[in-house]
Amino acid sequence: MPDAYQGVAAGIRLQTSLEKETAETIADDICKDLADDLQGMRRQKILGKDTVQVITVNTFFPPLPPAKLLEVVCRINDWMAEKTANQPQLIGTASIPPPPVLSASGNAPDGEPYMDKAIRALKHAILEQGLRGILIASNYEGVYLGDEAYNRIFALAEELNVPIIIHPAVNPVEAPFVPRKNIPTYSGYLNDQRTSLLDLVMSGVYEKHPNLTIIATHLGGGILTSLGRFEILSKRFPADSWYRSLNGRKVPLPKPISHYLCKIFYDCNNSDVADIMHAASIVGYGHLLTGTDYPWTDDLFTREVLGKLESPIKTDIAYNNAAKIFGYPQIPNE
């Protein structure tokens, strides 16, 4: 949002874990493009005349009272709905306040739980404002997505048949990183994503919500490269294979970790052909989507990689697989 640029940029410049030049690039270039009100020239060039983009806002919060958190997120969702309404090339998604904070905060002064207020606002954003997915960070306040604080978000997404899109959090749990390099951007965010996805599936989210659609950005942080490790460690530590059912009972996890990871859809942004081929060998091409990660990167690398794929595969990854999730008509394969 344009009016948030100065505050966000100032916060980035104060990050002591970043090289000065790196912080300036993020603040002066990337954040400025983020604050373009969806009208910037670079964004419009990438959008073109015949593409459709899913727009997300990866929220992160300083310590704020729960009522203020709700207010901020409602304002973000109002803005998202306004900017994407009647724009067939733009798919707007809803942001959420941090569920662990709201759950721990109990009731508002009017007696209603803060989490109830958040769920009602989220339902309003989807059913009445027309937003078509829910963006969730890989952690909030250091709490990964397998925690019970997120149960109601997943339940609502399943009920309303909208996808959950998981993106690495701005503050990975594993921070602070090596200060001499921009390590969080290279690997820290990916590590946070893969750890959160593992926590999610081992916490039985798919057993509790079998019809839930999850999209993991950045190929899930590379989680599909570790299936052998997950299998052997599951045998070494069989006591880890359980989850809490919706009625609170401790239940054995009936399927291996790889089974649940194959239910996830994976966004291939910043992935090379070898990365895509490996992921496809595990989950199939039908579970792969494309993306640009704009404004961190533009669409040039994505288009270059897609151009190296065979036409039917290229069309499905570039458009049809996502079109099926978001209810858009598909393009016939050549």
C-alpha cells in the first residue's frame, strides 16, 4: 500500500543483519515497487494484456494490541478488494492477523474472542469482497503452521473452497543470520517454508481438513528433496507420527509424510528446469504452478524457463493448473 512505504522502508534500513547496500536495494527498489498501488509501469509491463496474476500481501507486524492488528488487516483487505474488483487479470487474496497472538489474547472488551472477530472479517473478505484465496506466512511470532492456533483458518478455507497460499515469513524462525551476507533471502526464507510445511503435514492438517487446497510458494522451500530423510527418520522415531484430531484425541498419522506433501500445489517461481522436472517426478505436472515473485524478481527468468518446457506441460504450469484452482477457464493444449 502506498502510504505504508516510508515506514516499511525505514524499518528495512535499520536491519543490522543486512549489508547496507542490500538494505538500500530492498528499501529503495523492491519496497517502492511493492507500494505502486498495483499501477506501476514495471508491474503493468509484466501483466501485459493476456496474463492473470494472483496478488498477495505478505504481512508482518510489530507488537500491537489485537484490536489494532484486526484493524490493520481489515484495511489491507479493503484495499486489495478495491484494487482487484472488476479486474479479470488480477486475483485478489486476503491477509490475516497473526493467529497465535489473537488466540493468546482471549476476549475483546465486548466479550467476543478476538479469533472469532478475525474469522468473521476473513469470511467477509472472501464472501462479500470477492477475494479468492488466503495468504499465510510460514510463521507468526515464531509459531509454525502446525499449531492449533491456525485450525480455524484452515477450516474456513476448506469450508469456502478457497486456497491457502503459504509464503515464507519476513522474519524466519531461524534468524538472526550471518550478518555479512543477505543469507535470509538466499536460503533462510526457504528453510522457514519447508520447516513450516513439514510441521503442517505432521500435525495432521490434511487428516483434519482433507479437502483443503494448499499452494506452497518457492517449491515449498525445496522440501521435495528430503523425502528419503523424512522416511528413514519416521521409522527411527515412530513416536513422532501422530496428530491431535478435531475432538482433541491423539491419533496415529495414517500415511507417510510424502503422501501429504504430494497433496500440496507448488509454485515454481525462481525455479530452473531441473528443479521443475524433479518436483514433477514426485507430485506430477498437475500440481505445479508458475510465478514471478515480483518485485523481488521480474518475469524474464520465469518466461525463459517455461520456454524450455514442452508445450502441453508449459501451458498447464503457466496457466491451466492455477486456472483450475481459481475457477478460470482453461486454455486448450496444443
